[in-house]
Amino acid sequence: MTPLLVIFIITAAVTLGAALMVVTVRNLVHAALWLVVTLFGVAVMYVLLNAGFLAVAQVVIYIGAIAILMIFAIMLTRHVAIDTGPQVNANWIWAAVLSLALFAALSWTLASWSGFSTALPEMSPRADPLRQLGTALVSPDLYVIPFEVASVLLLAALIGAIMVAWERR
Amino acid sequence: MMISLSYYLIFSAALFSIGLFGVLARKNAVAILMGVELMLNAVNVNLVAFWRFRTPELIAGQAFAIMVFAVAAAEVAVGLALIISIYRRRNTVVADDIDMLKL
């Protein structure tokens, strides 16, 4: 048992437990707070995978913006959110069966793949993933087109969101 | 005992399945969006794990994860705007009651 493995197991347990709370807890504000815990656990996973920039982006974008936006939406629709009665629909048992079947199928498919238990390769000490990512996102022969398209998509989506939520008088 | 790729793959498969359950079983539209967020996060963990374990010299996995971030942000913004707009007109956020497109 290496220390990294212990950290991984603790993080995975906390993240999956929090994710279960997100989909089962009745009070939606609590669900949003559990979602924050889950997203933070995923950020720790990125740190374990040597993806420091993604961990920071996860905290800033997901926890700082998306989760807070969710909480705003819950509060704007509050009096139905605290509605009594079950928070799951009549087909939840089928949803559970389907999810478990998907998990079993994914695990089985992955386990039969030859690269399933690839050991962690050494990062060369001179490798700098952050610099590599930064240049890859703006170099014309790598990912500058997808990067720009993503930013245009984000702009269009935000303008569309304003138009959809606009209260016409 | 070292962490191998399988740990991350199983973890993200579990996270994806939990998110799928949330999307299929929840009544509230905001909770359904939360399930979608969980699924997108599981996909991102997968992308970064494949990058780290299989092709650490190419940066494609991380670059694609950044795109997923942008798409997730766009999806949440539009989704929540739709939910708030529907709430104003119909006074409900329960997905079963939103059936204006039905004949």
C-alpha cells in the first residue's frame, strides 16, 4: 500500500458516496452541496493524475460557477423544490437496474481489454504538461480551431441563455 | 501495490452510472442537470486517466478535457435558463409536467 493508493481509495470512496447522495437526497439544496463535494473529489483525482491545471479549472469553473449557478436556480424555483413527496419518479427501479447493468457491462468490457491494468508510466522530469497544454491550445497545427470553436460556442450559449431567460413585458 | 489504470476506469464507470441513475430517476429538472454534470465529470476523469497512463507525451487528453469543460458550462447555462423560463410560464420544474410539445 503506497500513500498514493491510500489517498486514491479515500478520495474515490468520498466522491462516489457524495455522488450517491446527489442523486438520492430529498432536499435539493443539500444535493447541490453534495455535488460540490463530488466535484472537489474529482479535482483531487486530477491532482493524482498530474493534471494540475485541470484541477484548478475544475475548482474555478465547476465549483465556483456551475455549482453556484445550480444553487441559484434551486433558490429561484424554491417553493416547488421543497415539495413534499418522493423526489424520484415511478420508474426509478428500472433506472437503478439500468445503471447497475451499465456499470457491469462497462467493467466487463474494460476488464477484457489488454491495456486495462497499465502501470503508471514515469513522467520524464523535464516534461511540463502545463506548458505543453498551453502551447497545444494555441498552436495552429494542434488545437487552436477546436479551442476557438469552443469559445464561440460558449459565447453563443450564454447569449442564448440570456434570451431564453429574459422576462418580456 | 501501485495505482494502475484500472482503478481510475472503474471509478469513472461507477461515477457515470450514478449520474445516469440521477438523470433517469430524478423528477426535478435541476436534479437531472446535476446528474448530467456527474456523467460529464466521469468522462473527464476517463480522458485524463487515459492521457496519463497511455500517452503522457501527447497532450490530447487534457486538451479535450478543456473542451468538455467549455461544453459543460454552456450546457448548464442554457439548461438553467430553460428551467427558469419554464418555471415562469408553467410554475413547475418537474420534468414529467413539462409536456408542451405533446399533441
